[in-house]
Amino acid sequence: MAEKRDYYEVLGVEKGASEDEIKKAYRKLAKANHPDLHPGDKECEERFKEVNEAYEVLSDPDKRAKYDQFGHAAFEGGAGGAGGGGAAGPGGGPPQRQGGGGNPHRGDRQGQRRGGLLPVRPALRPPRAGAALSRLAGHPARREGREMRYRRLFTPITINGMELKNRIVMPAMHHLYTDNGYCTPKFAHYYWRRAEGGAGLIIVGSCRFDEYGAKANSMSLASDDTIPGWKQFTDGIHQRGSKAAVQLYHAGRYMPSKDVPCGRPALAPSAVYCPYTKETAPEMTVDQIHEVIKNWARGALRAREAGFDMAEIIASAGYLIPQFLSPVTNQRTDEYGGSWENRCRFPLEVIRAVRAAVGPDYPISMRICGSDFIPGSNTNEEWAAFAPLAQEAGVDLLNVTVGWHESRVPQITGEVPWGGLTYTGKAIRDAVSIPVAIGGRINRPATAEQVLA
């Protein structure tokens, strides 16, 4: 077996290099050597794996200190070593290119919408180097040791009957990989790879449920003919050992009018100028509010029929529900605006309608803000007050993020410390008795373990 190279040499940095220098070197080398850019090049795959191994050690202060003292011997035969899948580095490199040569049904869309859509790959195929979540779960030979080291992260949890094998959640990424809302091989294979990596729960979306709320190439559960393709997709997730949830999405005034699939104006609680779209969407009528609520519930029912293990209602990032909750964007004078109670009416009616549609034994999640980070809008205090109302209305899991798209506070860039925004989840966790998930720069299993402590 060839002797391992010095990790500093692998990344091309000096032994005293700063964290930023190590990060920049890793990003450059990981991108240049990514297997997707050099298909079939075994030497490049080994190089990519070596770069990830080096970064996993040198980006972790504890591991780096051990390596500086003992070299590679510090990790030989031990749990949580540098080998196996490599580090869950910043950004994880470019997305995996999927096989299959595109959508085989593109020339016959009616046939595509009627039934079997996806070439199903064998389940549990060993993950290729570079699959981001496989780096987190680790090589099978080391998985037991990693689970012992990250005991909380790998502790199972049950959410309204849905059993998750660990606490690793992949949130909705809003990839636009569909064909006018219908499942495609590219979409399926992208997420199946992540399931092979070991995540307990994979949330997909954004998913539109009407003709106003999302772009045409977002995934769709707006009609029954979308169900067969998504059923095959969820079957593939389950075969690979993960659970699948879908985020039911409505952007409200964040939808540019040119992107509304039906060609109508976007929907908004009030006619307030939006700096994100640079447009002013008209105020929704009460009938339109009731129509959106009904369609949200219908989308959730289709999600259950399509095999998704949980439906998630998006109430974060400045989309329609937080627009109703915020006094900045909700200036209505009827029962849906004005007081805190009235501003909460729309989101709570959405939750109750979804619960009535899917029944008591089906998990519902809500993606909420820890703070809007918008002057005059809701802070951590208001969201902590909303959390128990959501639980009472029927939510089983609160999935916390922060900020709106127009927020000036950095949220996802590399300048944000690992786990630096998770403090916003504490007040919400303390206000409810249901599980709370938190995201935001949780790039390493060690960070996740600390957050769970």
C-alpha cells in the first residue's frame, strides 16, 4: 500500500497556514479534481479523495493538532479518522452529474405523465467519492466508529410515527431539475445519491401546488397526474434507507410576475413594493386566500399519495406565510391583517387545512424563521410566540432557518461561522414540546453534535 502524502503537501499549504488559506486551497483543488469533470479517471478520483481526507483533518482544530503531533499515525485504525469518504467541505463541490442521458420521455409528455417515468438504479450502490452526504456518514468500515463518536447525531428519532435512523436532515434546496414540474431522472438520481450517503431525512422542493406560487420548472403536486412519477421517486429514496419529505411552497410577492406560470400577477397579503422583485404585487382577495389554503391542503394529500413520508409547509425566507405574519408586508385591515392574532390567521388556517386533508397520523413539518432580519419585521421573540400556535394547529416538526431574501445579514456565505445562526432555534425549542430542526452552516458532523448537545 502506497504511503500517504503529508496533508499540508496535498493541499499545497504551509504547516502554519490559516483556516482561510486551507479552505481556499481545498475549494480550488476539489473543484479541479472533481470526478464529474473527469469521468472514468481513476487517478483523478484518488486525488479528489486525498484532497477531501486532507481537508477533513486540517479544517478541524482538534484533528489538526493531533496530526501535527503524531502525523498519520494519529488516525490509523481509530474512529472518525481522515479516511473513507473525506470531509464535508464547504459547498461540497459541484453537484453530482446524473446518468441516464436526460429524460427518456421528453418526446412523449403525455406518456410521461401517465405512469412509469424513471429508470430505477439498483439500491444501495456504494457512493462515489464526492457525494456530499456520504462524506458525513462515512465509509461503511468506519461507520460504527463515527456513530459512537457522534452519538447524538446518529440517535434515531420518531416524529408522529415516522422513524428516522439519525438526525441528519437535508433541507429543500429548490433545484429546478424537473420537466414542467414532473419528475425526471436527473432530479431522482441527484437525491437518490444523497440517500445512499446516509441522511435520515431528505426534504425536496420547492414544490408548487397551484399556478401562482412557484416557477414552472419547480417540482409540482398541483395535479393528480404528477403523482406516479413522484411515487417512483419516493420508492427509490426508501430503497436506499432514507425518508422523503416534500416542501409545499408558495413565494407570494417573491414571485416575479414574468415567472408566474399562469401569466397572472403574483399574490401578496398587501400591495407593498418588494425590493427583491422590484415589483408591487396586488393585494389578495379573501376568496384568493381561501383558494390558496384549499390548494395547499390538496398538495399535501397528493404528497401522501405519492409516498412522501412528510409534508412541509414553508413559512420562512420571506415567502407568502411570513409575508402575512410581518407588519412590514401585511397592511391589511380585514381579519387577515392588523393585530398579531389576525396576522397569524392565514398560516394557522393553512396548517389546519393540511392536517384535515392528510389525517392525524401523517407528519407535518413547518419551515419557519428564527428571525426575519428585516427592520420592523418579526424577531426571534415573535417566532418563538408563533411556534406553540403552530404546534397546537397540527405541526409535528418545526424546521428553523433565518432571514428573508432581502435581508442584509449574511446567512449562508462562508463568512458565517459554522453553526453561527443556530442560537435562533433555542427560544423556539423552549416554547414547544415537538422536535425542532435547525440549519445554517452546519457543515461538519462535529458542529451538528455540538448543536444537539
